[in-house]
Amino acid sequence: MKRITIHCSATPVTMALDANVIRRWHLARGWSDIGYHWVINRDGRIEAGRSMQRTGAHVRGHNHHNIGVCLVGGVSKQFSPENNFTEAQWDALAQLIVVLSHCYNIPLANIKGHRDYDAAKACPCFDVGDFIYARFHPVIRQPEINPS
């Protein structure tokens, strides 16, 4: 694996959803399995999706050596793009990125959002680069000046 792509399920926060529901959706479309390798539920629970030994089905033309991670949520009640993820999801996403990037030696620069591959998409409804920077780059602080 060389890359990680972050997605959203494009469902409102009121919709109960897990990896098995997404799997059923994808099977109904004629796919062989759920397209994502990992799903992060609203409560921060991380569920396995497609086997890591199999190529994902989550970014047309860019699935080879690419791990797909899906956050449940991402749209408003009117189904417009909305960054509505929970703190538990943000924490779980950061933890999963640490594990996957370490296990597969994936640089943080190779972690993108679905929309980074297709400008017509809003998915995952937030800027993954901003998330990576905020979570994984140290904050540079100015030295405190002590007027004495």
C-alpha cells in the first residue's frame, strides 16, 4: 500500500449506518464487496471493510495500492455537503492513520481526500490536508517574554 484516501458515506447524522449497511449497498450495485477497507462510525468505532489483501473500490482509476477509509456522515438533512463528524470520529481517524501509515510506511503527504482525485466531488466534505497538518505537525510556539 502506498496511499490512503479518506471518504464519507454521504449520509446525514440521523441515519444509522455501519460497514454492513455500506456493504449491502455496494453489493446491490454489483460490486464484489464493500469498496472501503475501513469504516469509522459516528461513535468512533473502527470497522473492517474489504480485506486489506484486496484492491479497494473507492477512487476510480486510483484504487491500486490505495487504502480506503470511510467516515459515516458528511451531508446535511438536505443532503448537501457538511462537515458534521464527531470528535470520536476525528480521534479514530487520527489513530487509524497512525497505524496504517506506520504498518505500510505511507508518508502523510500520501493521505488525501476523495475530492483531491476528482474536483467534481465534495467527499469527504473537509480538507484532508488541513486535518493532517492540524493533527500531525507540531505547533511552533513563540518563546514567552518575561519582562523583569
